[in-house]
Amino acid sequence: MTHEETIRITALATGYTGKRHVKRVSEQLSGAIRSGELTCLLGSNGAGKSTLLRTLSAFLPPLGGEISLLGKPLESYSARALSTVIGVVLTERVALQNMSVEELVGMGRSPYTGFWGRLSEADRTQVSKALALVGIEPLRRRMVQTLSDGERQKVMIAKALAQETPIIFLDEPTAFLDYPSKVEILHLLHRLSHEAGKTVFLSTHDLELALQIADRIWLMDRGGSVHIGTPEELTEDGSLERFFSLPEEEKRIKIHFDLNKK
């Protein structure tokens, strides 16, 4: 599989614009993200991971620099066009009542349906494909409120797949899961990126798992800069060692990993 560049950021500055002041979170970020790879964004609390993801998703405007998606500037996309390019899975838990898994996944087809949101046979086929890819076909008739956290996260990933976007952003997709579910979700995303050729970019605090499973790592420090490479490359150049030498209270997890397990 060829790994084509789908996202390019150049001298990107992120942050928030208030009524009286601008809060800059990161500056001069540059790098590329490719299709067919699982790319994990790592960093301590406050490093700006969520801010970067929300900026790439067009939820926040950039404070400077450039973002290119599929060779086009991000600002050139209309909201509707962007919804056919980017699928987003956020950290917040889904709080829905009286909606089935199939109906929720079907909401991923909204960029392609008419005003009333009725699903065509082609739309229903895509929903079924998404359920099958994630391996949750037996859950399709279940009510969302009856699902476990791990099952709900799979449903949200299926919804993003039903959206048929080449790019999927995920903000802390394993935040509320137990360890076996974390492993399962990250392996699922790795498989989807490789088998479906998707560009999957996610932030996570699950450092050990990311280092074992990810194809490429974006390592973000408190100064707002980013170091990019494979786990092996970041080990060889000392970036991981410098990151893990942070004060003990800033470490989220004690790292013991074997790069040969990949």
C-alpha cells in the first residue's frame, strides 16, 4: 500500500482567541500525516494535543501558518465538503437515549442524505459495511444507553467509517476504557488504517500502547513543539528519553515497552 501525504501543516500556531486577548498554545508546528498509517499524538497534560486536533478539524481557527488537506488549504473547504473529508471522534461520552446502534451509525451518512435525512439503500449498505469493519454487527439493534464504554467507542468509530471520509481524527479514544478495551481499540484503528487505507490521527495518554502499535508518533512537549518519527527513530535520536525525563508528577505511566513486539 502506498502511503500518500493527506495532511500537511506548515508553521502552524494554535490557541484560543478571546474578547480581550489571544492564548497561544503551540507555534511553528510543521509535519505531514499519511494514509495507511496509524499516527499517535503523545504529550503531557497541557501540551496542546486537543487544541491541535480541534484546529485540524476546523473547530478552532489557526492563529497562524497553513493546514492542507488532500492538497487543498483547509479554509477552502465548505462545511459540507469538509464533512466528506474528515470524520471526528471526540473524548466526550455519548449520552443518547432511545436510539439504536444502527441509527447512530447511520448519522454518519448525514453529509450525503437530503434535507429529511432519509437513508437510501446505498446509505444502509455503507452502515452495514461500517458495522462489519468494526465487528459490531450483533449490536446493531441494541439501544446505545445499554452499551459498555468500549462498545460505545466502537460505535462512534463505526459512525466515522460510515461517513466515508479518508481522514479520521480521534481525541483520546481510549480515555474511559479498561486496559483490554484500550488494546482492542488501538489494534482496531491500526487495522483500519492499513486495510482501508485511512489516515488515522489520534491523541492518547496510553503511551506504552501507542509506542507498540503506532506506525508514527507525534511527540508534543510543553513548549508547543513537536517531534515526529517512528517509535524506533524517536528512540534513536533521544526524543523519547528527553520526554520521559519529565518530573515524576507529569508522567502518566511508567513505560516498559519492547519495540520488537510490533
